[in-house]
Amino acid sequence: MNQVILNLLETKLDVLSSIPNLNSGGCGIVAYAIVKWLYEQHNINAEIMYLYSDIDHYCKLENEQYLIGNRDEPSACSHAVVVINNRIYDTEYYIQGCDYDEFFYSSQYIDGCDHIFDYNSEFILSSLNSDSWSDWFERENIYTIERILNIDLSEINVDVDVY
């Protein structure tokens, strides 16, 4: 990714970080939105990575069961980030641009991650539209994310009753 796009990405992440409780129920949505924005507007392939802390190990197990067809609905994760060329990005500055290996050796997400997806993955949309995400993030803020990134996120349900 060239420096101009990287600077633009960092600017967008700065603006997105002002959305209340973004990393408390909205991280998957914003990771999806960033990956979609990078692909559709800049022809850059990036991936969404689901992270799981040890206390959310059951979510990882539920998602593994969904992926092999033994569960009807996927779950949320502890945190979702964007991976671009082996670098991790989200709206929290301690992660932005961090090297993948460096992140996992010094991370609270000791359960690691086996779940990395393109934004058009059926799993990602099913997960984001499930009721397993924190309700701290007000899903009406999806419209704000759309405006900031100038993309359409109508495939993500704003009216999900999350726990």
C-alpha cells in the first residue's frame, strides 16, 4: 500500500475512532467497512481478523462449529481488526500498523486467531448480523461509518437486537 493511501487510511481511522463505543460492539462492523472501502475505492485487498481473549474462548469454539456446519449462527469475537500485508490496523492506536507477530506475542488475545476473512465472506455478514455483539455500540452509527468512508453498508442490519 502506498504512503498516500496509508495516510488516508490513518485519517479515516482517526475520524472513525470518535464514534462512541466503536470497540465495544462495533469493531467487526468497522473492520468490515474499512476492508470494503479499501477494496472498492482503492483496489487494495485486506482481510478481517477475529481475535479471541481467553475469557471469550467459547465464541471461538462457536465460530469453529459454525464454519464446519455444526452450528446455525456464528458468534461475535473479542475484537476484530484489519490485516493488510501482515500488519494489523484498527481504531486503537496501540494496534495501528503493528506487525502481526509482534501483536500476538504482546497481546491480551492469548487465544489467538484462526479466523481471517475477506469482506465478502458469508461468515462475516452472518456474524455481523447476529445478536451476539455488545449492545454498547449503537448500530445507528453504521450510517456515520457509511458517511465517513463513502460506502454502502446496507447489507449490515441496523435493527439487530444485540445482547
